[in-house]
Amino acid sequence: MTIRIDPRSAAGIQRAHTDAAEGIDDLAGSIPKSVDGGEGAPDLTEILAVVADVAGTLAMINRASGEMVTSAILDLQVTDEDVAVTFDQLASEVR
């Protein structure tokens, strides 16, 4: 089985994950600490806290995904290089 990933595509995928994480982090500061929601204010504040927590988790997942894409690309490159060396050795022995 062959896996081919265009380096530019892989870099784009990695960048998309990084950009998503940074975008979430940038918006985190805009979440209000309290709301004027009358009697519903405690519930609204709790909802915002949950949203902020989930957003933080999403940012962490995006960062980890970006790192995994980078790691996979590096692993594939090393594997390709190792296979190429082995085939070169075999080819020189056959000649």
C-alpha cells in the first residue's frame, strides 16, 4: 500500500489546525465573565463557562492534530528515504 501526501497539502492541513487553535484562543478573551440576564444570569453564565471549556478542548485537539500531521509527514519521508536506500542497494547488487 502506498500513501502519498503532497507536502503542500500536508502543510496546509497542519496550518489549518494551527490557525483554528489560534483563532479559538484569540476569541477566548471575548467571553464575558458575567451577563445581565436577570434571573437567568446564573444559567447563562454557566452555559458560557461550558462553551469556553469546550472551546479550550477544541483548541487543544487542533494543536495535537497539527502536531500529528507534522509527525506523520516526517515519518513518511523517513520511510520513503529508507526504502529508496534499500532499493538502491538491491539494484546495485543486481547489476
